[in-house]
Amino acid sequence: MPPLTVLKGDKIPFFIRPITGSIVTRFEAMYFKPNFKTHFDFLESQLATAPNGGGFLCGKDLTAVDILMSFPLQAGQKRLKIINATDYPKLNAYVNKLEGLEGYKRSVEKIEKETGESYFTIMGAE
């Protein structure tokens, strides 16, 4: 669910929903969308010019930067549906690559075992 869409949802009284919906739509258009574009464009170009042949944000090896950036990028791909193969092909492939790493898969398994829930449900992506 994109930011602030809760203010457009069924939990808002029907007579107030048009007002809150209009505010949310304007706020998203003025603030969120331009900022997402700025940051995702930068990261897309960073992946294209990563040192030593790239593959990751800081070069050819996985670093803490990649791990930290995985969370907002997964949200952009799975929850917000902004990062996709058409608009951000390198970022989309990068997120898929991170999710394919064995360490990542083991982490997700551990989270799911401990919580009893799907990792993507916890993220709000399903």
C-alpha cells in the first residue's frame, strides 16, 4: 500500500473520504513521486557506473550498503510497485539479485520461522 493510502481507504468515513483522498493525491504528486524519482534515478545510475564492473552499489562485492538499501528498494518494488523492469531495469534486477543470495534466503527463512508469518506479508507487500 503506497504511503498515505490509508487516508483513502474504507476505514475513513465515506463523507470525508473525498477530502482526504484529494489531499493524499496532491501530497503524493507534489512530494512522494518527485522524491522517489530523484532517488531511484540516482540509484539506477549508480548501478550502471558501479566501480570494478559493478553488480552491487559499491562495486563487485556485497557490502553493508547493499544490505541497508535492500529494505527501501524491496518496498519500492513490492509494496509501491515503482521499481519495475520497464522504468528501473537495473534496480529491478538488483533487488531480484539480492533476494536470490543464499544469505538473504536463510534470513527470510529464519524470520518466517520466528514470526510464523510470510516475510512479504510482514513488509506489507502481499
